Amino acid sequence: MSLSFRINDFSNPEVNAFIEYIKSLSFVTIEEEFTMSNDQIIALKEAEISLKKDGGVSHDEVMSSMRNKYPWAFSE
């Protein structure tokens, strides 16, 4: 017999505690599955096309832009 759980939001600390607990059980096997919505797939394809057409941006440029846009997210 098999039992499956679908957990869509891993931001809750209780979820992480639950996952860590069940991982510790000898009779439990965890198989992680990653799925994307159609909107996410479309956005990824659009980004790939844009990257090929217009080129990319360096990591340093992205980080600088994000620090300027969301300074509260980068504690020094």
C-alpha cells in the first residue's frame, strides 16, 4: 500500500518540521516531484526566447538591481 501527500507551500515552518520528522522514519520513502503550471512553462519559454534574442544580464547587474529595488531583503 502507498500513501501520497501533496504539499504546495513549503514556507510554513510546520511543514518543514513535518517533512523532517517523516524523513526520520525508517519505513518512509520520499520521492520529490517538481511540476510547473502552464503559465510558468510559457514564462520560461518567453524568457528563453528573450535571452537568445537580446542576450543576458550578468549576476552582478541583477543583484545590484534587486538591492536597489528591495533593500530590505538584503541585510548586510
